[in-house]
Amino acid sequence: MKFTRPNIVVANPIPEETRIYYSKGDALFKLVLLFIGFGIGVYLVTRGPDYYAGGLMLCILTSIFIYIKGRNFIIDEPRIIINNKGIQTDTVPFYPWHEITEAKVKEIGWRRRGSHYLSYQVPEKHLTVKIDNLNISADDLGTLVHFYQERSENLSFSY
């Protein structure tokens, strides 16, 4: 008796272009915590003169962070666009792959306090983009960067 298996065809799961956005879930969670902090600040201000300074300071600080996180929550523009042609971020213009060297995702800092960055070298510049609050993990972004760069070097490259 001979066992036979059909041929397995694996389609390429990586799209022609990937757009990476701020994580809405992360921003929403932080906004809820900040609004709770703001409410505590308002409560302290209403308690009396002994609590004015602390309550006012808490209200001011949480208001600043509510503005920053709220802006990230509202913005629907991609933070990073990566495709077969190159990379573009919201702060850095488009660079094609043939100008990019040493593209990698790296962690800077200690253990849990470390931050993740997309780092790459273009002619006469070294660029870094913080990727901690995005809707993709650092490992997945590193894989995408490697894949797109390899794909651009060899257009017939396939998995």
C-alpha cells in the first residue's frame, strides 16, 4: 500500500504593502486610566485648600497626557508604510530599498523598561522610529522588514 499526499501549495501571506498604525486598544486603555486620574485630581481640588496644589497638578499633568494619547487615538494615518519598493514613516519621507542599509528592529534599554525602534541607515543619515505603541509586535515588524528587503533585492524571490 502506497501513501500519497497531494502537492501542498503555500500562498505568500505577505501583502504587496503593509500599513502600520498606532494601536487603538493601547491608546484607549491609557485614556481610560488618564480620565480616572483627572477625576481624582478634580476630587482633590474640591476637597479644600489643603488639596489644591496636588489636585491642580494632577489635573494639569493628566490633561497633557490625555491630549497626547487622544491625538494618537484619533489619527487614522499610518505610522509606517513598508512595501517592495521601500519604507516611509509619518516623520521620514519615502526611501527605496536600494538606499537603505542596516534595517532592523532593536531594543534600547533594560528589560521591561526598554523601548523598541525601527532603525535604518540611508545616505548620510541614521533614522530611528519608536514602534512601541503600534499595532504590530517588534518581532513581526523585524520579519516584515527582512522579507520586503529580500523581496526587493530579488524580484523573483518567493517562499
